[in-house]
Amino acid sequence: MPPVVVVTGASAGVGRAVARAYGARGAKVALLARGEKGLAAAAEDVHEAGGTPLELPTDVADFAQVDAAASRAEEELGPIDVWVNVAFSSVFARFADIRPDEYRRVTEVTYLGFVHGTMAALERMKPRDAGTIVQVGSALAYRGIPLQSAYCGAKHAIQGFNEALRCELLHEHSGIRTTMVQLPAVNTPQFSWLLSRLPEHAQPVPPIYQPELAARAVLHAADHPRRREYWVGTSTAATLLANAVAPGLLDRYLARTGFGAQQTGQPQSPAQPANLWEPADGPRGFDYGAHGEFDQQAKAHDVQPVLSRHHGAVAAGVAAAAVAAGQLLRRTGKSTKDTRPAATGSRRKPAQRKKTRKPAAGLAAAGLLLRRIAKKDRR
């Protein structure tokens, strides 16, 4: 039986890429978003990939709409196996330039939207004691940056509520799993349609990654939900580690670099739509797709998610490399210690060369293992 998957924010960006990836698996995919044109195009993507789509126009800030969408998904597609929360909105501006109603709206969509989706999913999964909920987060769930205070606050809130929920499910010995995927900067249409009060056009903080890399991570997390969270991208890992070690230093670094890094240098267009209150891909808009406007700068692959997914094999490879390096150093030291002045310039005996080759072969084997893992992940 093909799985039944619900994806919020499915009309564009990461949600669109996730929906398409599940379609390629032949899944039945319920697509939740506000934008009618984006939803219709996402449904076509899922169908063309080999899946069964169901369009469900929904504002995730309204629990009644989310609950009704979940009921329709189960009525028309079957019991929900996986629920993926992606939908969000935001405002690019200094905190002092964001109005209270705008802050409330960002919180209702980005934080409460995840809460509503999780509530609707749990209500249907609990009687079966089975199912997986994936919260699509961000490095900003741990590390706030300037000009995105509303979004950072919501992502921090998602992190906190998901940790609490996970503890409760573990306490109940529940068969339902929840996990979180912390993403890096992704090339999505948000920079073309979010409300912005910046003097220049907004951009993701480099390095930028393509939505398909994020989608692969989300599907892997759904397939392996016992891990509490996944970090995606070298930049995410580096940021979260730096924040854990020296958060005050990172504050000062971002105060100097965070404003310029999030702006392209081009003037902000007054004609840019703002989807905070109305969808930019609604009846009078157009389909924005999964990708934003930074394709030339965005990376499709990164070694960090590969290593994270195969951490057992990587650990074995690192251990083998460490042992081999230790053997090489010991034998090199022993060879140097045994060398006599009279032997200077003489050639090493064949037996000694053979012994040295063994640890070198271990290093080569470890490197080959890591390369094979990376190559397999790209397929």
C-alpha cells in the first residue's frame, strides 16, 4: 500500500519539493496551502512523479481548517502515515519596524500552524498508535539572527514544543514518532514574496542550498524518526556548534555581518508582493514553484547530510582511519628509532615497506568508504 502523507506549505519551496519527492515514491499526498495556483501546480508535480495528489486549500493558522483538511485526507486517501509541517510566513525587518499584528500573524502561521498540524495528526494517529510527524525547522530554531526576529521566535517555539511532545510520547511508550529537521539557508520563493521593509532585496545567508537537498533530508527523517532531530548542511552544523561554544561571540559577529549578508545590494522593489495576509500564488498571482531566484548560487549537495545519515558507517571509517594512522605513526617512529648513522642513505628492506603499506591501505579503505557513501546519496 502506498503511504498517505500530508504536507503543509506544499505549494512552494521546501514543501513543494517534499511533495514531489513523495510523489516519486508513489505516495498519496495531501497538499495543504493557501495559494490555489501553487497547489494546482504542486498536484500536477505529484501526479507526474507517480503519486496521487489531493489539493486542500488551508490556512494553517486556523485549526478548524487544518482539522477539516485532515479529515478529508483520511476520507479520500486513507489513514495518515506521515504528517510534514513546513508552512510558514515572516517579515524581513528590524524588530522596531514590525507591527504587533504582523508579529502575531507570523506567530500564528509559523508556530501555531505547526501546533495545529501536530494536533490534527495526533488525533488520528493515536487510535492506531502509529504514525510519524516531521517538524521542518531551521538552524534559526537555536540561533537567532537580525532582521528575522519574528521567524526566529517562532522556530525557537517549535523546537520547545516538539521536545516537550517527544518526552510525552516516550513516557506513554507511544508508537507515534516525532522528529525535527533543522535546515540551512534554502533557495525558496520566500525572498520574492515575504513582507520586507529592508532597503535592499532580501536573500538567504550564504551558503545557499537547493530545496531538493532539504526534501531528501525530510524523507530520510520520516523514514528514520527515532532520532530526535537532524541537522542539514555544513553551515547548520557549524552555526549550531559555534552557538553552543561561544554564543556571545556569535552575537557580535552577526551584529557586524548579519545585515549585509541578508541583502543582495539591489534596491527592494515596491511592487514585490507580501504573502503575510494573502497568498502571492492566489487567484491573481502565479505559481512560484519550489525554487527561488538564487539557482546560480545554490548547492544541490553537501557532505554533512550524507555523513549524518550514515553516521554508523562514518564512525567505523573514522575509527579505521584512526587505527591505521596510529599504526603508521608507531611504525614510522620505530623505523626512525632503529636507524643507525651508518645506515644513512641505505634503502629500506622489502619487509619494512610491506609493513608500512598495511596502515596506508587502511587509510585508503576508509577514504573509499566515505566516497562511496557520498556517491550513493547523490543517486
